[in-house]
Amino acid sequence: MISHEQLTHVANTFGTPTYVYDKNIMIRQYDLLEDHISYSPKQIKYACKANSNLAILKVFRDLGCGVDVVSAGELFLALKAGFSPEKILFTGNNLAEWEMEYAASHDISMTLDSLSQLETYGRINPHSRVFIRINPNLGAGHHKHVITGGLQSKFGIYHTQIHDAQKIAARSNLIIGGVHMHIGSGILDPDLLIHGVSSLLESASHFPHLEFVDIGGGLGIPYESENNPLDTEVFGEKLSTLFTSWVTSYGSPVTLVLEPGRFLVAQSGILLTRVTAIKSNPKYIFIGLDTGFNHFMRPILYNAYHEITVVGCHDTALAPVTVCGNICESGDIFAKNRLLPPIREGDLLAIHDVGAYGFSMASTYNARGLPAEVLVDGDQFILIRKRDDFQDLLFNQVYEVYGDE
């Protein structure tokens, strides 16, 4: 865990706001899955939409992990990070034809998300082996925006349409070599995850030539201290038992694939920020920061809770304060009426568990540049992304061609 002294060093060396990641926590989380899921063969593929910085991709590459990508851009980054094509799985939705062609040109395994996309890919790359994503009519997650199964979800081929998928694949001489499912994100109940896997395996039994069954991700982390973490030992034991039994009845060897993202990186990350203003009215005390929802969207998008600590403060006297950002939107709030110790202008605050869906969802709204990113590896502090400057705000703007020539 990154210490307060290390965070102070990062602020003094690299400034704020800065995303700070602990490499050791990433390794710890990966090892939990490797150690507790005994079924073999299995493949863990990091869902890099959680955080696609090249340095983080390389951490997982060096662990022997694969990678799950959802766009041609993420595929480009995975290849740039040194993942071999056989370690990459492309699981997109509503893909443009050029994205499919780009993947096919690099011999990347594809997961197709709809009947129409299966048909399109069959025309682009006939006689290939593909995965299909099945919607098992089961959804779960920490917020309605991350539930990815069920009738209301845009994702996957509905489980009653699998025979249609087989017909389309046959017309293009595609071999359905894998089935995939992802019911949602942030799940802490092992039994709910296993229930989803059971539903997928029911559908998988209808496909005679499977080499892979991909159970997706969805493994959660406890954002609030009163939440219990996912018991990976229980999950791993139940998953391995269920999968072994199913493979025996299926009659041929099948590789288990899972695609954790949040579980691997969320707890590794801290958004380090400085207090720039404090104001109060008869009801609230507002703590203003040098960052905003442009840098970290989860609170405004999901009403997500994240622990906040005052770096270097050990005062036990607490008072309710509202922690807010520097974006011109009333919803730019990180915490409302949160009990925190005394805070002064210039103090450093740490927003915790931001390694997943933090920087990867950031923007330059209000023309505020993107923050720096730093990887902590033991006693090393490695700058893995420079902070934006004003010139970066002009990137790709073709302003010379209009006005003031």
C-alpha cells in the first residue's frame, strides 16, 4: 500500500492532480485468481478498458496474463505493449467494419456481439474461428449503468437466438469455437457469479466444437469499508468444481477464460489532489480541489462511493464536509457530507480505489488538461504519463485554416 510519505513525495516531485498506482497491488490481485482457481487449462485476460496505460498493460503482460480489448484503439495499445496476438481477445459491440478488418489483419480472436455482426464478420473473414457473446437474460452489478445482461441490455446474442447464430456461422463457414458472457460489474457475491456461469454453460452445451468458455469479468472490490471483499477462495473452488463437472459431461477439453478488469487494478490507484479553496454557508462546508469529474467520473456517473483521506493527517476529530471539484457543473461532487478530519487549503487529499475507470474515462472538459500518472514499483516512482500542458489542448485542432490567416 502506498504510504502517506510516498504520496507527499509524488506531489512534491510530479505535482497534482496525479493518478498514483501501486504495482504490488496489481500483482497481488492477479495472484489471488491464479492461486484460487484450480481448474486447468485457464486463461486470465485483463480487461484493459479499466485502465489502458501501456505501463500497466506491460505489468500484466509480464505476469503471463492475456488481454481483453473492446475497440481497435485498445487492440493497437495491446499490440504496442507487446502482447502476442494469441494472448488478445477482441470483445467489442457495434463494431465498424474497419475495426473487424483491422483485427482480422492481425489474426486476433473475435467475440461477436450480435447476429448482424456475426454475419458481417463472416463476410470479412470467412472460414475463421470466432467467439459469440450470449446474453443469458441475467444481469447484476453495482449500478444500473453496468448491468450488461437481461432484456434491457444492448449486449450479446439473446440466449433463445443461439440456433440463429449457428445458422449464420454455417453460411459463412465460421466455426464457433468459444462462447462468452458478461452479466455486469462490481459483483461481490460468489454465488451470483456462479449462477451466471451456470446459465452460460447451459447455452454452451448446444455448441459442439468449443475450445473456450469465457465467463467474462464482473468481479468486484469493496469500495466501502463495511463491504466484504469477494471471497476468491470460495469463488475459485465453486467455479473449478462447476467447470470440471460440465467439461466431463461435454466430453472434450475446454479452456476456461475470465476477463477481470476492476478486480485487478481498482485498488492499486489513488487520485492525489490538493485543496485549493474552502468555503462555507449556514448548512455546508465545501472543500474545493484542483481536480474534477473531468478527471474522475465515477461519482457523478454512478453516484459511486470512494474513500477519501487527508494525507499526513492523523487527527481523529471528524466533521461533515462536501468535497467538490473545479468543474463548472453543480454535480461535480466527490463526497457529500463526508466525515473527515480538519482540512486546510494546501492539504493533499487521496481519493482511493481509482485504478479502474478513472483515467480511462477522463476528459479535458472546461479545457482542463489531463493529469499525470505515476507507477510506484517498490521504492521507484515512475512517470508513466506526462501532465497535459496548454499546447495539448490544441492537439489535432486545425485552427490555422479558419480566421486570422
